[in-house]
Amino acid sequence: MPRIINGIDIGSSAIRMIVAEEKKDADGFNILAVAKKESRGIRKGYIVNFEEAVDSVRETIKIAEKLSGIKIKSSFIAIGGISLGSVKSKGTAMVSRADNEVTDNDAKRAIDQSENNLPNLANRKIIYQKPITYKLDGSFVLGHPIGMKGTKLEVETIFITCLIQHFSDFTKIAESAGIAIDDIIPSSLAASYIVLSEKQKEAGCILVNVGASTVSVMVFEENLPVSLEVFPIGSTHITNDIALGLQIPIEEAEKIKIEYGAENSMKKKIENIVEARLNDIFELIENHLKKINKNGFLPAGIILTGGGSNLSTIEEVARASLRLPAKIGYYRPDKEGLSITGNQKEQILKDPSWSVALGLCAYGLKEMDNGINTRRRAKNMFWRILKSLRI
């Protein structure tokens, strides 16, 4: 029987959920249902009203269950918001075998040491970690060092963290909505599974997820994430700018933003308002790239996703601001052989606001293929957090 995969993107403007089933004859999944509800009780990725947020998620799940005819018991969940960030740390381990052959245990000890060497992480939770470079006896290792011979192994690891309370709130929302958690991963990482190719990640690129109230920036190089930064600015700010600039109600401003690029008597003024705010966003991104010494050094350029990337001139503004290639990121049918089918396929594959939910399904498929019991891991993580908080 085909395995069922579910992904829930809990955003500040909407809750999006995709129910899919694994394909038997191909690497991919068939979309059974898509569900979307306006999110309540969430601002900038934070839970500001727990009961409203639970109701929004529960209502979305009910729609997905009705459309798919399947009782949803568990799901992969994406976490975003301004509390997310990344930090790098180095660790060292002496090779333990007498013949100096590096083992998995040596690599694990070096990674554990890099975690121990992290700066103060009070009130923060590690939600993702990945070794990005290794050295063996002072020389960089291309790929993984297991099986090589040496005496001293060094590693640099990237850690993505968020506030413990933020993570705990997301976990409790899922539990209160009646589902178990297969895994929780950063929203930008989820989107990368559907919109980025291996070539883009290998060459070096920036994935920019333009949400309603935040912009998440994840930098990839040599097929690995090397930085994550979240800015408290998003497409809602563009709506507010239009409302103020044209002195019109918010609802009308939102409609103008959605239809941005259409011919009307105020087109030039609207363009100036929108592009001024986009320039602010890309200036923040440029400053971040300078901070991590990556500005101008990412050949695959900037890939835009999220609901806010639907603006007609955003690619042009991104290219001019960052002096890099820029494009909207969509699922491509030839993406590393990943096949996606379903009645709702055309509805969502060309809409970048669904990239996180789609990416969660792609990630879930990969995790199931790896045979990882992610549900048990997430459950154990949840209880450790509750214990640390003395809840």
C-alpha cells in the first residue's frame, strides 16, 4: 500500500497543507489534496494567540481530510519566523583507531565538540545541524573523511536554531490539533527541496523566501546550506506602503498588490512604492551577504519563492540590487527525477506560495526512503523540551 505523506506550512498569513501518496513506479508522489486557511493567532512566525492558531491548523487539517478521504494522523511541519538563525562552530577529535583510520564515531565526536563550542544558546533550540567542512591533519577533505587515515580530525558545523518557546509552541499546536509530528524543519530548508537543483546548490546560490511578514534568506554552497537569516519585513509591508501612499483601505491596497503590473492610471506611482520597499529588502540581503563574505560570489544567483515573490518586477529589482542572476523558483518536472502528479498539480506547482508545503512532502519522501523513524525522534525531542521548561 502506498505510504501517505503530509506537509503543513504554518505561515503568518495562511496555513497550507498538502496530502500526498508515494508513487510505486517512480521517485515522487501523487497529490491527493491541498488545503488552505487564513492563519489566525500568528505574527512574524510567532504564536501570539494559541487557541486561534490551533483552530486555524485544525480547520486546515479537516479540509485536507475531507478532500483526500484520509484520516490525518501525523505530518511534517515547517517552522519559520524571526527567531530562526544560524551559527557556525568548529570541533576537533583525535582519531581513535590504532591504524589511524577515521570512523563514523570520530566524526560524531568532532561534531559533538563543535556543538559544545557554540556560544551561549540560552533559550534557544538546535533544529538542524550539518557538517560543512572537514580537515584531516590540517588539510581540507573533499567530501566525507570516513575511511581516510590521519590523527586529528577537525570539522566546521552549521547549526540552525530558534527560540525554545517558539519550537515548543509549534509542537503543542500540532498536538492540540490532533496530529503527531513526523519532523519539524526550517521553512527555507523545506522549500529548497522543491525549488533548488543540485547544480544551483553546488555552484552557490541564495534562496529567498518572501513571506507575509518575514523574508528568510538561506545561502547554499557546495551543495550545503551555509547560512540562514530571517528579516522582520515581508509582503504585508508592501501592502501597507500602498495603502499609505495612495491613501486607500488595506483591503484595496492588497488587491492592487496582487494585481501589481496591470495597466492603470496610477501604475507608475504604484511601481515606485513597491520597488522602494523591494530595494529595502534586497539591501538587507546584500548586507547579510557582505557579512558572511558571499556578496558577488554565488554564480547560481538568487532564487525567489514564497507568496511575496509573485510581484511582476521582483526579478528585475533583485538583479539590479544584488548584481546577480535572479529568477522565481518553481518545481520543474525534470528536477532530479522527482515526479509530482495529481488533480491539484497545476493549481500549486506554478504558485511559489506552495513551495514550502511541497518541499515538506519531498523531504518526507526522502526521510521515509532513508528509513528514519522521524516521528519517534520528534516525540523524544518534544518531551525533552517540556522537561527543560518544567511544563
